[in-house]
Amino acid sequence: MENALEANIKTEFLSIRKQLSQVFEEQNDIEYGIKKDKVLIVSDSSPVNIYYYSTLSKTLYKHKDLEPLVYFEKKSTEDEMLYQSLNISSFSYLEKNKIARLFIALLNTILLIVTTRNRSNFLKKRFHKVLCGDLIYDTYIREKNRYVNFKIFSFSFFKEVFKSLYKLYSYEALFEKYSIKAIILNHIVYTKMGLISRVGIKNGAEVFCMRLTSIRRYTSLNEIENQYEYTPNKKIIDCILNSYNQNKIDDYIQQRLKGSIKQHDVIEAYKNKQIYNKQTLLSDLNIKNGNPVVFIMPHAFSDATHGLSGWYLYEDYYEWYCETLKYISTIKNVNWIVKPHPSSYMYGEVGIAETQLSNYLNENIKQCPANLSTASIFSIADSVVTVGGSIGLEFAVLGKKAIICCETVYANWGIANEPKTKQEYFEMLKNIKVDALKPEKISVAKAILYWWHIGAFADSNIYPKTRLIPTLNQTEHMEMKLKMSEEFLINLKQYNGSTDNFSIQMEEMIINNEDRLLNI
């Protein structure tokens, strides 16, 4: 039930949206003509995203002759008003209760559930040549910690599969109805955005994934199914290495390790935490031997499990965690320190990692102190183990190889140990060693970190500095959205959108037919 605070936030938010609509109308400088070919905007309720989706669609209209068409899962008068103030008035909606489509989705859901022997098989499932098993699974485990005791034969999973297949058939119908040559959306994970982007690629559309002030263009199913949007190529890394001031990169790294970067995982890992030295930590954990020290760094278990793309040794983060704990319990000549993910509470996962760990705690498997800054790890650890988290890249930046278990952003550059089988992974765990990187590899690691968090994002004096962070608190989420929109309104009034660097760079990207927006 909506409380008084939420009602007040909604009233304020509606007022802000009306003011934004007026500013949009005043600054708008384009009239769209009717075109056969369309750019499909997969909308969300963020006024900031609506503005920049429209800016990119304007660029695609100018340079590729594509008319914007906005797709909604459900009707939103407030969002339509914002688009109309930008002269976009063609809308399409998810068609519900299509009897034939419901029947086909139901039949195929039954066949899929009955014929799928295990989770591994399900993750690889395709329909209409579109890989959808991974997206459905990631969407399903996003709630209620369902990864802990996942069951294929459950009503809740059946329902998720059915809804997803109905959407897939609806997206296919959308592409049959319109000649869609491009899609704009803000991520490519989970079924809501992942399915429509893959269906679009299969039907010949290119996909523009716009997250904050970054843009990645996808043109093939292989790319969109197997490559995270921030995975760099050699051209990007060479450009950074050849043209960037090393001091600038080092300064960013230092600010990151201090927790001064405004990103929720960075803040939770580094800010207002205690720096431990090795002697103090080992003493606090009652470790009295001289064996190697290795940190196990689990992820937020429900956070886009397959979003890093490429190969994975395990079917999800939780399976990796459980199997890793089980195996290291047999290795007595290493001090294993487990550090639960600092942002786990944002995903409703408080105590999940700790509960599983409690089954294995002994003289050489310890839980990390909650107040330990992740910056402490780099001088203490002989190695760190992660599926593909940023800790592995940070470890490389500071001169050592981590052990990783998926094709993450920094895989394939020779800066991490990358076992391709579980047996190879277990051998690495059994034979822990300090694997130091050469200076040239450290430079590569720094360039990748810089690209992932700075170079892929355009500078903008309009895009708000306020960021939405994961939260289960509805009121808190609404407050963040309101604050973000208020800041955006102030910026847009102060700076005309035509002079915004993000808008300028996105047009250069389209003109030059680049697959990424480059701020390097």
C-alpha cells in the first residue's frame, strides 16, 4: 500500500516531468517525417533516458533515415507526454491476451520444462534461433534468492518461462509488423531488454545499448550473446596506452581505492572501511602459520549472473561459491579468507554467503572482518579468487594475477589465470602461488580498468551525477529517481542540449559507424 511519503514523491515527480516536458519542447529542433524503416526505442520511465534515447533517435533519423517508434510493455501517459514534447508520437505496446500466442507459449513452456533434464541444458535453450535460457534463468533468480534451491519443476519457474516465451512471440510479431532497423535500450540482460535485443539482431536490426553516457552497438547474435558491453578490443587498449597520461590513470586508481568514486560497489568496498596490515588481520583471525593467504570474493548472487557473457565454468555465482568452498575445505596448506560481497544487502542477500560459509569455517577457512577495506587485500593476499569481479582486475593493476572463472571484461589479456575446466580450476586452487605480472601487463590492466570506468563514458554537463543504485526499498528507489530528475531539470535549463558533449559524441559515433562511443 502506498504511504504518504510515496504519494508526496509521486506528486513532486509528476511536477518535475511536466517542467521537463516544457523544456524538451523549447529545446527540440526536429520534425519527424513518416518513414518505412524504424528505430525502436524500448522505453523505461526515466526522464533522463527518454531524453537521450530521443537524442540518439534524432541522430539516426538524420543519418540513417529511421523514424522513431517507442515500445512500452504497458501504457504510460506520463512517458508518452515526454516523448511527444520531443515530437515523437508513434507508440507500440505489448499485446496481451492474444489467445493463439498464449496457447503456443503455454504449449512450448510445457515441452521445454518436460524435456529439460537439468539447469545446464536449460541455460543453453534457444527458441526461434534466439538464446533465451540464460535470460529467463537470470530473471527468475533475481527475486527471493531462488538460486539457493533452484528447481526446474516448480510453478514459479513454469510461470517465468511462460511469461518469457509469450514476450518472445510478441517481439517476433512486432518485427513482422514494422521494418525495424535499429533498437535503443539501456541494457541487454534479463528478459525485458535481453530478449527483444536478441530478437532484433536476429531480424536484422542493430542494437544500441545506452547505459549512463556510454553506448555500445551490436550487430550480430554472437556479439550480443557473448560479449559484455564494456569488453574492450585491442584498438581501444592500444589507444589508451599510446595516448593517455599515466598519471591520470594512476590518479583514478588511487581515488577508487580510497572509495572516492561515486559507484555503489566502490563505496561499499572501500569507503569508511579499515585498512588492515597482514600481521593485524592474521592475528585477528587467529592464523598463526606462514601458509599462503588467498581471498575468496563472491559476487552478489542474483546480479545478472550471465551478464558478463562468454564462457562460464559454473552455472551461476552461487554454484561457483558452494563448490569452491567445498573444494578448498580439502586444502589445508592455504589460509582461505572469504569476503562476502559488500553490496549483497542491496539485493536482499544478507546472510546468504555467511550461512553457507558457516559449514566450512575452521582453522584455515575464515570469514573476513566486515569492516576490512578491500584495499587491504592487495598487500596481504597471495592470490584472489572470483568468477569475474572487478577485484580480479584491481589485483592485476597492483601487480598480481587473480584466478577467474568466466570470460569477464579483462579475460583474454594475459593478466589473470583463466582455467577453462573445473579440473584445471581445482589444480590452481591446490597449487596456489604468487603470480606476478610484468610491467607491460600491469599497464594493460590499468588501461582496461580506465576504459571500463572512464573511457567508455562521455563527459556531460547535463547528465545528472546522481545514480540509481540497487535497492529493495521502494520509497528509497523513488527518492533516488526524483533527485536524479530534479538535477537533470536544473542542468537542462542551464545548458542547452545541443552543446552537450554526450550528444555530440553519439552523433560522431553514428557518422563514423563506430561500434562504441569513445571518450579516449
